[in-house]
Amino acid sequence: MKKIEHEWTSEIVCPWCGHEQSDSWDYNLEDGETTEIECDCGHAYKATCCVTVDYSTEKIEEKP
């Protein structure tokens, strides 16, 4: 049986069949919020949103 990657993914993935929900943001979940989803495969599962923030910096050239 093929292992289904369903934890910490960029889209919601059904842990039963592996179907990836495109446009997962349509669920409008806030950080830490959980919702129940019914997949086309007939199984229900819970999806939890985890928001991360990354930063990037760059040098500003000093003026002479």
C-alpha cells in the first residue's frame, strides 16, 4: 500500500485516498482552526490549519 503524505502539506490532502484539495484556502481556516471534510472517496477527516511566517532581509548599500 502506498504511503499517503498528508501531514504538513501545502494543500489539504485526504488521509484515506490521497486526494489533494486544490484551493485549500477556500475553507477560510485561521491558524489552529480545524474543520471536518467529506472526501469524494466517501470518508470524512479533519483538517487543521497551521500558518507559518518567514522573513527575508537584504543589505542596503551605504551612501558615500
